[in-house]
Amino acid sequence: MFGWFKGKINNAKERIRIAKEINPRSFRSMAREITDLADACSQVCLPESELLQRVEKIKGEMEQLTELTLQPEFKKLSVQRKMELRQSLIQSREQILDSMQATPSPTKLIQ
């Protein structure tokens, strides 16, 4: 009896966690964070580099995502698609952070 009740509570907690993760506000927040990271990355990247072009493309995609989350069609997407999109955003954030760490410093002197 208690096992069944505990299972129901755990299922409810899991549904609440997933609902928070796929909330449009969460996506807008992640997109804003990735845009800020992309802005910072574009400041440390060399001009005319491939990385700078990728960063600019990511910034454009984040603007599109923000617009998409404001549309009623976004709520109609399946939970699976939203979870995939969320995972993709997490990977994009990690790639930007890795790119920023890999860029050479603009000067040889330690600031």
C-alpha cells in the first residue's frame, strides 16, 4: 500500500520537474543565457574566424527560439520534442564554453 502511494508521489514529482524544464520561460531563459555567452565569445574571438561565424549563427538561432516560445504553437509541441530541444540547448551552451576556453588570449602578458 505504501509502496504504491510512494510511487504515485514520485511520479507526480517527476511530472512537475519535467513541466518546469519544458516551460517556455525556461527556454527563453536558456536562450538569453546562450546569447550572453555568445556575445562574450564574439568579443574574445579573432575577427574573420570560423568560430565567430558559428557564434553569430547561434545568436540568430537563439533569437528565433525566443520568438518561437512566444507563439501558441510552441505549447503544442510534444514533451519529447521539447526535451530534445532542451538537451540541444545544453549542448550548445557547453560548446560555446569550450570554444571560449580554447581561444587564444589576445596578448601574451598576463593581465
